[in-house]
Amino acid sequence: MRKPTPGTQTRKPVRMCVRCNHITETPVLVSEVHQNSGPGFNVYACSECAPHFPPVPDVLNLLQDRYRGHGDRAE
């Protein structure tokens, strides 16, 4: 990533809200979509709509929950 040179402005992040479809300069990450066959993508909402979404889970926590208690199972 290039660092901005002195005297230049950096671009503000501009995203469309997934809930109300308005363009926002203050996007909030509300979901991460993972795919097996290619790169995933992030889903954003505006700051007014973001509280309507559950918090984004940590993928490593999901893996721990999935395999917790299965170590003593015979395969």
C-alpha cells in the first residue's frame, strides 16, 4: 500500500449499506463472506443500520466451538 505524499488527501472509504442501500462514508463491517472457490468479500452497513446486525464472529472461535469435545470420539 502506498503512503500518501505530503499535501495529498487520502480517499475516504465509500460503501453502499446492505440494509438501506444508501452510500456512506462511514461504513461498518457487518459480515464477512468466505468462499471455497475464490476470494470472499466484506459486507458493510451505514452507522445507523449497523446495530441491526449481529456482531461478526471470529473464525477461530467458530473452529474451536466446532471441534470442542470431539477429541475423545472414536473414528
